[in-house]
Amino acid sequence: MDTIASLFSFITTPVSWIIVQFHTLYGAIFGADSGWAWGLSIVSLVILIRICLIPLFVKQIKATRGMQALQPKMKVIQERYKNDKQRQSEEMMKLYKDTGTNPLSSCLPILAQSPFFFALYHVLASIANGKTIGVIDKSLLESARQAHIFGAPLAAKFMDSSEKVASLNASLTDVRIVTAVMIVLMSLSQFYTQRQLMQKNVDLSVKTPFMQQQKMLMYIFPLIFAFMGINFPVGVLVYWLTTNVWTMGQQMYVINQNPTPGSKAQDQYLTRLLKHVTSHGEVRGRSKKKIVAAIVAKGPDRNDNERKFITALTKQGMAAQADGTVIKTSEATADADAASGGAAKRQQPKRQTKSKRQTPSKPSPKK
């Protein structure tokens, strides 16, 4: 881990500078040597990084949904060229190119965050070893070494010896209890985030190996984090736990507000939207109008959730429009009649009286 962290040493100075700026702010409130001052500085670093990564997160969502939509076509290619791996790979690349999908886009937030993670690890490892790094001079180094979170120093690890922990003015029991609790919380948050994605935000109409792979990752990732966590300093555990909680909350927001088409979350969202429309008699909110407009634009290509939504609107005497609004069915009929039938009715000839219909027409005189 130290070798990997050293590869990102070029970014340790910016990371240490950001931490010091936040420490100056929180130190004025809680005290310069307080664990809260240093701990909140790490939390604030996470929040700052994740805010900057929001555009990449949006790309990740689009890429993930694009990959889910391509799964049936990918399965066909795999079956068709199962004995020709090279042709299979070429067809896969052609499919990605034609649809504008990049499989690596789903990993962008993690890849972009990795340098900051390893740089922070490098900073905390240097603090544990009593070495200055970046803009952290000797006075800040001593302050950071004295900072404790629930009795555990920021630079201490679960696997540290009692002598090393004692040099940081702490007890091994306190360090192991705090790190164990944080590792468990970190793994559980990772598991819940993946489980939430699998159960609510996956297109249930598409049964592919991709779903099975995601289910495996749901169990594997928490185990990996738990195994790696015993070698993380407390400060890094604070960082990783915070970023997991952020990811969990961010994903909950996306699932509730912009669910994957065909998923259980979409069914729940459209049920809430239907109640909203029937209670107010209209679609309120730009984002809701975009959802309705997208459903209308799909036409016959709507999934089961969307068809159920349109049918429920019809039963309520409403019709969704192309601009995302809804109108009453009677109004829609009147508008259609006015646009197409009205002119035709005006052009119909006047009805003849009964006497005129019974009187035979006189033959025209011969010339």
C-alpha cells in the first residue's frame, strides 16, 4: 500500500494544503489539537472531492444504463460468435462504437477519486512515522499526532503493535475497537449501496449475466473493503466511510428522482407521480414533466411500468401530452374535434325537407 501511495506523491501537497485550510477553520472552533478539527477536515475534503465528481457521476449513471440496455444485444453476439473470440471482441467494440457507449465510464468516479485516496493515505502514513509532508510542517505534524477520534489516533491502524500505538499516546484496545467499528460500518454501507442498486434500480425485464455479476460484486466488495480496512489508518477509514455514506445518499436520491426504466424504483416513482397528478390535476415540476414527456415520446416502446402509468392516467380521465403536461380526456377530445372534425362538419350539405325528397325531379327539356 505504501508503494502504491508513493506513486501519487505528486498530489500529496495539494491534498495536505486542503486539509490544513480546513484544519485552520475547525481548529478555531474545536481547538488545533482536537480530533474533531482534524477529523472534520478529512470529512470536508471528501465532500469537496465528491462535489467536484458530480459531473462524472452523471456520466457513470448514463454509462451504466447504456450497458444495461445493451445486454440483450451483447448476449446475442456472444452466442453467435461463441467459437470465435476475436470476432466476438470485434463485434462488441463495434456495438459500443455504434451506440456511443464506453464500458469504462462506469468506473470514472472511482478512478478519479483514487489519486486523492492514496495521497491521503501517504499523508497519514507520514504523520504516523513522524515525517513532515507537503505543507504539514513540524508543528502541524505534532498537532495531528496528538489528535484522537474516540480515543484512536488518526494515524493508528488495526494491525499496529502496542508499542507503536503507545507512541501515539493511545491504547491498543481503543484503537482496535474504533477501527473495527469503522471497518464494519464501511463494509455495511458498501453492501447496502450495492444491494439497493440491485433490488430497486435494475431493469427487471432484462435477465442477463450482467445482473448475476452485479450480485456477486454485492458480496465481494464489502469483503475486500473489510480485508483492506485492517491496514488503513483511522484517518483513511474516516475518509472511506464518509465517501461510502455520500455514495449511498447520492444513489438514493437518483433512484428516487430518476430511476432506471423498467426497474422496481421506476414503478414506485410512477406510482408516486400518479398520486401527485391526480391530487393536483397537473404535473408540477420541470423534472416530472421531463419524465412524462419521455414516456409519451416512447409510444409503443414503453415498458410495463410506463404502460401501467398511461393506463392509470386514462382511467382517471387524463391524457399525457408531448410537452410533459396532462389534460382531461374531455378537453383532449374537444381539441381533436375542433382541429379535425369541425371544418368537415361545416362543409356538409343542408338536409332536404321530406316534401322535397319525395317530389321527383323534372326531366330536362329536349333540345
